[in-house]
Amino acid sequence: MSVRLNLVLSDDLNSEIERIVSDSETNKSEIIRKALQLFLAAQEGKKQGLKLGLVEPTTRTMQTEFIGL
């Protein structure tokens, strides 16, 4: 079963999503679904004491940590 949602976005956020859509082979719905999946994974990881961030692949060091998710 699927659920349809109505969503209000700021102009800036909408523009960023539109940019991603034009740069990739996807659509707004898929981008928002992926963002929600990432948010849910971050919440689950937080419960386990893990951190979310961007890691440099060669050195495996965290370059950016996302706080507040």
C-alpha cells in the first residue's frame, strides 16, 4: 500500500531538488524517498551510538559530521 503526502518546501529547497533532478535520472519523489530513508537510518544509528558523516575513502577519516539528524 502507498500513502500520498502533500509537502510544502521553501523556494531554496525546491530549487536544490530541481537541480538534482536535472543532473540525474530521477524525480522529486525518488529524491525525497531517499532523503527520508537516509534520515531514518541516521535515527537508527544514533540510537546505537553511531555517527553520520562524509568519509574520505582513502584515509577513512570523517571529513564532515552531520549533527542534529
